[in-house]
Amino acid sequence: MASAQGELAVIDFQDDPPHVQTPGGSSLPLRLVTEPGPKGPGVLWGATHHGRGGWNNRGFVRYSWWAWGASGVGHAADQAGWTGSGKWFRPAAGWLPFGPYYLRFRIRINGPLLPQAPNGRCDGDTEMKFFLWNNFTRAGIDRVIMMLHAGSEGGRDERTYTTLDLRAGVSGSYARTTIRNHEWVHVQLGWRWGTESVGFQRIWVNNNDIAAPTAENRRFDDLSAYGLSRTWGAPDGASALDDQFFLGNIANTGSCVREDVEIDLLDVELATEFDPSWYPGA
């Protein structure tokens, strides 16, 4: 695996089951959080591997979040997707306690996130925690969460767009943008823990200019933990990067979809550097 852009872990989805590849040459299989399956009662999600048809006709995984009307699950912080350990790709010199870190991937959303009307169990929301890391800390706001929502959350048509957030845990401190559905989109996320003066959350969509992110947040007005104010994370930085990361994990109370969500995904990378050639990719 090349590591010219600071790659720590690569999940290319060329293999089934998918593997995490590290700069040291290790190839470790992701673990399923819960079993995927065909659409039906009690089945939250599905996953199928395709050997071609992805970006540049490469292999990819197709991820489905089944409609609540068919599954009857997904409203009670139910979990889905894959997980692995940060220990697998901890740098030899140790973690950068504050960052920056980058997550990049290529995504095509064929079936958009459309909220199920409130019904006593579903609350009319579509918060999907698609990526989580640094989860197991005393303050939940330390977490890095990439959420997907209906396009309407970002002020766009919900069949044409999907809203993408990079969040400081479940808080009001986040960067937000929208991505177009039904086409391959090349995304990079970047973040750094710390005070408002140095910490940030940034998103680049089909954009190779590190100095001009598509969306950015540097205000942490609602973050106050560890005796700190307007600071994302603990005084000594991230403390749980050795622990699990999650990919495709829905896990949000009350969120249900009225139609099947279908997401194609490949080339997921965690890194310490921005890649100035990620879009359109090779």
C-alpha cells in the first residue's frame, strides 16, 4: 500500500470480506457489527460486494439501509456496518494527540435518505452515523462522527442531494455540506481537536484545494468538558484512537427511512495528510 499521503489505513473494498491494509503490510479483516441480510422483518441492513462497476470500473460494496416499513427496526439506536481497531494502524511514533487526521472515500448514493413520518417509534429524522472514531471517552463530544442526513437537512432537495456532517460528537459544533446523489463523489474530511483558535472540522467535496474547503467549522461554542470551554476534546488530546472505529453504523435513536437507502462505497482511507489529487482519483 502506498503511503505518500500519510495513509494509516486503507479499505478499498476490492475484497470480500473487506480488509484494512496498513503501511506495514498488514491486511486485517473488518468485523461485522451486526449481520447484514436480505430485506425483511428484523433485518436492519444489507451489504453486497461487486467486483466491478465502481469508480473507474473497480470493485465496491453496496450498502443498504432497509425501509422501516419492511424491517421494523432502526429506530432504537440499532447498529450496522463494520468495525476495526485503531491499534491495527497506530503510527510507530504514536498518535498525533490533537491531529490533524483525514478521512477520504468515494461514494455514490443511489437510494437517498428519506425520513419515515413520525409514528411513535420513528421521529421523522434520518441521522445516520456513518463513521465514528475516538468513541470511548468520558465526554461523548470527543468523538469524531460523520453523519449522513436527508438532503432537506442541508436545505436541498432530498431526492437529489444528501447532507453530510462532520461533527464533534452529538453536538452543535459541526461542518456541513451536501453531496449529489446518483453519481460518484470524492470526499475528504479533515479535523483537529483543540480550542477554537486551532481546532477545526473541514470537508472537501470534489475539491483538491486544502486552503479552500467546501465546508468548515471552527466555532465550538457549545463544547465544554474537562473544565474547558469552547474546546473540542480533552486537554491532552484524543485518548481513544487505539479503540474501535465504525463504518456504516446507523446507531441513532428515532431515525428511520421510508424507502430503502442504497450507498455504494470504495477507497476509504484514514490518513495524517491531505491528498491533493483525490479528485477525480486514479
